[in-house]
Amino acid sequence: MANNSISLRSLLEKEKLNGINFLDWFRNLRIVLKQEKNSSGAHVIKMMGYIQTLEKLGFSLKDELATDLILQSLPDSFKPFVLNFNMNEINKTLPQLLGMLRTAKGDMKKGGSKSILVVREAKRKEKKVAKSKGNGRT
């Protein structure tokens, strides 16, 4: 598996990002990251580096898009975390997200397969619908 990972990484080195190959480069990046299945901390740090590289090349990502990119690239074991993060509309910087993921990973190791989902109460506005008298015919 290590040799396979190295050969896939060489794909990124060979096909460096330029102004016209973003989609191909991004697809290759996703393939490499999925294959490597790194730990969450190392993975997020690596993704943050790729995002910084994009910024240096003039492909700046908004914070929300960068966060979504990292969250979607995580292994399936982080699905409860991602769901909780999105449902609660948490706005964190990438370093803060890294800290949250490290905490979540530690909690997953301690608690096994137990997952906790925090749901906050939504504020609802009730609209009153005026009822018309009669049967609606004129």
C-alpha cells in the first residue's frame, strides 16, 4: 500500500496545477487523498497546505468552501461529526476546525462507535393564514 501511495503522489507532482487544468488536478488530488486514508490531523494539515497552494496560484477559495472541501474529504468514520458541524452551522477557521477534528477523533477512540449528535432548536415564525368565509365562489 505504501508503494501505491507513493506512485499516486507522483501523479500530483507530474501533473502540477496550472491555470487550465484545475479540474483534472482536483480529481487527482481527491484520488490520492482517498487512497491514503491518513489520520485526520495529518490529512487536514495536508489539505490546508493544498488550499494555501491554490491561493498562491491565484485560485483563492472562500473560507466556507475550503471548510466544506476538508469536511467532504474525511473518511466515513467522521460522518457524524460532519453532520453535526453542518447542522449547527458552525463557522470556524481552518486551524480551529483542525482542533475540533482532533478532539472528535480522540472522543471516537475513547467511546468506540458511540456518536453524539447535538441539535439546536430552530426559531420558527408562525404565519397566520386568513381564512376566507364562504366557499370561495363568487
